[in-house]
Amino acid sequence: METGYNFAYLDEQSKRMIRRCLLKAVAIPGYQVPFGGREMPMPYGWGTGGMQVTAALIGKEDYLKVIDQGADDTTNAVSIRAFFENVAGVKTTTRTTEATLIQTRHRIPEIPVKAGQILVFQVPIPEPLRFIEPRETETRTMHALSEYGIMHVKLYEDIARYGHVATTYAYPVKVNGRYVMDPSPIPKFDNPKLHQSPALMVFGAGREKRLYAIPPYTDVESLDFEDFPFEPQRWEGCCALCGATGSFLDEIIIDDRGRRRYQCSDTDYCLQQQNRETSEKVEHTPSQGDPG
Amino acid sequence: MISDTSIGMEPPILSARKLRYDYGNGKGIANLDLEVFSAEVLAVVGESGSGKTTLLKCLSTHLTPQSGSLSYRSGKGEPLDILQLSTAAKRELLRTDWGFVHQHPHLGLRMRVSAGANVGERLMANAWRHYGDIRSETGRWLDMVEVDPSRIDEAPSLFSGGMQQRLQIARNLVTRPRLVFMDEPTGGLDVSVQAKLLDLLRRLVFDLDLALVLVTHDLAVARMLADRMIVMREGEIIESGLTDQILDDPQHPYSQLLVASMLAA
Amino acid sequence: MSLCELATSSPVRDKQTARCHQSAMVELQDVSKAFVLHQQGKRQLSVLENFSLSVAAGECVILRGVSGAGKSTVLRLVYGNYLLDSGEIRLHMGHHPGPFRLAAAHPRQIAAFRRRYIAYVSQFLRVVPRLPTLQVVMEPALRCGIELAEAQDRAEQLLDRLGIGRTLWGLPPATFSGGEKQRVNIARGFVAQHPLLLLDEPTASLDSRNKGVVIGLMREAKRQGAALLGVFHDEEVICQIADHVVEMEPMQNDE
């Protein structure tokens, strides 16, 4: 562990400020709380919002897991994990079930999160209304007055253009029947996991200095039309590595003829599945070929 | 039975008393009394700087008058004190019962979403949640304002000025408002396009029992559309009455000047 | 023609009181009207002074005189286009218990009253340019609450009688000849069968066939109990429809 830094990099006053804002965010589910964002030793867009929240929440006893689009082994995930090992000396893990604190970029783990766990999301653009209404003063007023008609304008445009709601990530939700919220660019596949989740979910936007939260067991409803109800993605194939069919699959083009295969975006889940298979049927090796 | 006193004298839908708005330099509007009734077009005329637009903004809650009162009779017949309404209630009025058509379509339209979404927005804002219903209602309104419904998915930026203006009108009328404000809606349009728009407006006012407050500096437009007219100068109403009475027999020296300088209408 | 001679009364500039008619529909009493021309150094132009007149239901009163005598001014005062300086104009219409006093009425009441009871027929068609002819003609009827089918029926009959070919009905009158526009305007004036018709030379420059049609329309209106107040120069027309002719002379205004 590095010396010369305060525990978890931020000074105690900054962490207190962030915790106060988090309390407010938890008290008003889905409401964007402005906070005094600090400079982190990395550029905006790399998860500075999430890291500040993690820094404010993390304790010596925590197990930290960091994922980037589901993977524990990408540069971003590895670096952030190493960062907290260095400045907080905490234990880290790649196992979802083991972690007490999970900082995530754009995914929710496949293994259901439990009560007592905290998910910290990295958020690039916290304001869901901005695409339609660029004026910040106006979007704030709209949130204040629950004027969310224009959110459906975005979905309407999708259906008009593509015949279905083509928004597949950062799919807007209404939290606790009140605030419309951008769940960060998680795939809409993950949206149902937000609803009545036993774990606390906290969202941090570093560039725009906003925090928001979904407390445990809160209703989270994905916006839709009566005749175009919300539907998570589905895949025709299964994971080429573990054979899973119910997980979020990444599509990988494997040759110049456009052949493709799928594999789990959640590396920990995929590994668990593979291990289970090997322990159950030692002789079986998952097919590496085209599942379709 | 129609009695002498009742004919044409149902209570006003909007009534303003002693409205005053001062921009801080003595300019604005002062001491302004005004009544607007259902199923009529009230034209507000006067030259630039006479306070027409300020008046329109005060009536439509975009500016808050420094003194005076403003009362709106809701669809249920109950009077609402507009100046005492909460922001939420004002905004709700503006997206349901009222409409506001800007002079420049880009102020009243969302140029980055399709024509259909522009019209449908007010429906969605009023809790329409069935895509098919929104779609068909929107198409019906495009047809009504003579925008080819097959262009429902095009961006308004691809439309001509006249079409954009008609789109803006559809966007406002789709929730069947009772009171609509228009700021020079035909300004900047070709004469032939203007005529089309005027015809459309007249038909809509008549068919939908609208009250329309129309700010214009074009007396010919006022002549064709408006039942009543008020003439403004330096923030005050100097003359009001039937449109053809003011145009044919103007009393105030300034009205006479205005009418005398107008092209044959 | 003897009928003309009989109908003509002496000028009414002297304080002749209006003939008190049992069923007077339009009453002008001591009406004065002057125009103040502010642009011309507040020059005052007196047009009428203490002018009185009445028109009964089923009666046709014609105003006659040189140009500038104030004939059209009288029509416009009754229509509410011109404001009254002094005197009173009372209109007794249909279900109205009391008279409608024009000078005291709110502009909005005048507008509603007009829509329901008064047709102003001039030679000039002034409508929004793009409306098809049939619509233009039907409109006054629709505006006073007549059913669509009925209004259309009436409009078609009128256009037929006035010789506007069916092929033209769907076109806006803006593209028509002067005579056609004029006839469209006449149809528009008669379609609602208002109880008061103000006629400002509607027959000027019509051919004799159409003049005959208009005379027929005016007679029918009279038979239905309408009051007609008109300005005509055509002696032939006057002879055929006038019950009473009022001679008017211009006022002496200081130059």
C-alpha cells in the first residue's frame, strides 16, 4: 500500500461531502444530487464519478470488485482495482458473490446481487432528458414538476424510425414512480435487475458532478408504450465458452465472411459456469465453434 | 331565447385588468384592460415597440406582470387567478388548455425530432401511452393542417416555412386547447402561403370554438381573421372595437395614421 | 313610373321624424355622423345630421342621392362599421324582446348580432382567398347555426340561380371574373336569410338576367318579412323593389 495518501485517496472532508450527497440521493431515489466533484488522477470519462463514490464508501473490511462492460480483466477495471489496492489497501476480488462493493462500467453482474452489497455505476451523461431538451434550466424544471412527456418522444422516434424501440442501452427508467433516471449505459437487458434490487445502487457522474441512487427494494420501471412494451434483448445463440443462454452475450465476428459467435460479457459469471460444468462433467469441453 | 343583453355576452375566457409590465426603463405595457372570448379572434395591432408582444407574453404567463390581475375561465367554468397559479399549474395550462404559436417556427418546434414527434409530444405529455393512438391522432392533425401525413417521420427542418408554421399550429392544437396565442404567425411567409395559413386558422377557430389572440402588424391579416381588434401604442390600448369598425372608421389620430398607411385590404 | 313617384318622399334632412311603423325593424333617430380627419389638421367632415329613418319588416327602403350624400354611411352605421356620434339606432329582431341598441352594445355583441341577423351585400367580395366558392357562400349560413346539409342546399340553389356554373363551385372565387365574384357575393348575402339586408349597390354592372335574379331574391326576402335597406342607382331596380325612397343630399362642409 502506498503511503503519503489519505485512506482511499480523497481527504476525509471530501469523502464526508460525498457521503452527505449520497444520503440525499438515497433519500430521493432517482434525483440527481449535485456534488463538489474532486479531481482524480485520471481523465474524465474513465470513471472518475464512480471512483469518488467508491472512495467515499469503501472501508478497510470491504471486498472490491471492478468490472468494465462485465469484464474484470480490461485495462480500466484492472487499473481501478489496482488503484484502490494501492491507496486503501483493501482486498479485491473478481467474484461477484464475494464482493461487498462493486464498481461497474455499463453492466450489472449476472449473478443476482444481495442485500448488503453496493453497486457503484460510472455515469457519462446523467441527464436523460438532454437529448430532447438541451436547456439545463428546463430539464431541471421538468424533473421538479414531473413533466416527462418528452422522454416518450425519444421512444416514439425510435419506433417511428426502426419499427421498435431501438434504444438498447441507457434505457430510461422511472424510479419509485417519481424521477425519470438514466441508468447509465447499461444494456436494457440489465434494466429488470434494477427493480426491487436488494442491493443499494449508486450512480456517480464525475464530469457533470452529479450523484443519484436507487435504494434497495425500490420500484424501477422501464418506460414504454402500451402497444410497444419494454423488452430486454434476447439472443439466438448461447455463450460459446460456457453455453449459457440467459446471460448478456457479446457478439464477436470471427472471420472475414462475417461468421460470428457469442460469449458472456460477464467474465466472472462465465468462469463460474465453466467451472461448474467441468466439475459436473469433467470430460466435457465447451465448443469453440459457431453455435449457430 | 336570446335576450338583448345575453347575445354574444357569455363571460370572457380570459380577462386582464390593469396589467402593468415595465422593463425598468419606462417601456412595456401599462394599465391594460382586455377581454378575450371563446370562438373569436382578437387581433392586437400596432407598430414595433408598441407593446404587442409584451402584452402577449404577459397574457400567456411568459412574463409576470408587476401589477394587475389576469383571470382565466377554465373548461369547467371556474375562474382561475393566473398570476397566483403555481409554475406547475401554469405549465400544465400551457400544454393542455392553451397554445402558443411563435413567429419563428424554430422557437416553437423541436427541430431535431420528426414532425410526428413534434405533434405527438403534447399528447405524450398528457399521458398518452399508446403508440398507435398517438400515431393516428398525429397523422390526423397533419392532414388537418394540410401537411402530407406521409411526411410524418421527416424532420421539420426539411419543411418549407409555411409547412413549419402549420406544423407548429398542429403541435399546439392537438390537445384541443381553448385559448391560443399567436405572435405574427404569418410574418416572413410568402403571400400565397400566408393566405393558406389564414384560411386554415379561420377554419380552426370556427370549428374548434377557439379563442385566438393574434399579434400582428399586418392590418390585412387582422381584417381577414379577427372579429375584434385592439390598437396599441407606447404600451397602451388607444382604441378597441370591431375590426372593420376600426379599419373603416378609426377614431384615434394614431389609428387613422395606421389605417391610412395600410395597403388596400 | 308611377310606382316610383309614389314611393319617393321628400328629402329627410329637415327634422322629419321617422315614420312610426308598427313593426319597425330598423330605426334611426336623430343620427349624426362626422369624420374627424386628424391627418388633415383635424378637419371635420360632417356627413349626417339628425337623420332619422325606419324600415319595417317586409319593407324595402332605398337611399338615393349623389355621391357623398351619406347613403353608404347610413348602411355602415346600421351595420356597426361606423360609430355613431349622436342619436340612436335601434334594431328589433326575431326573438328579441327589446330593441338592440347599437350605440350601447359591446363590439362582441354587435359581432354576434350581425352574424345572426344582418347581411351586408356589396359589390365587392372580401374573403380569405383560398376557400372554394361553395364554402364561401355557405359560410354565413353555417356561422348562424344552420345545418350543413341545409346550408349547402341553399348555397347550391343560389349559385344555380345566379348562373355560377357547377364547375366553378370547387374553385376559389379569387380566380373569377368581376361579375362572377359579385354574384358569389350576392349568394353569400342571401344564403342565411337574415331578417335585415343592407344592400350597397349589389346590382351595379350586372347584366339584365342576373339583375332580374337579384330582384327576385330581394322580393322573396321581403315576402319572408325581411327588412331591406339599400343604396341603388338603377331606377329600374328601384321601381321594382322600393316601398319607400329617401332622397339624400350632401352636407355643406366648410373647406
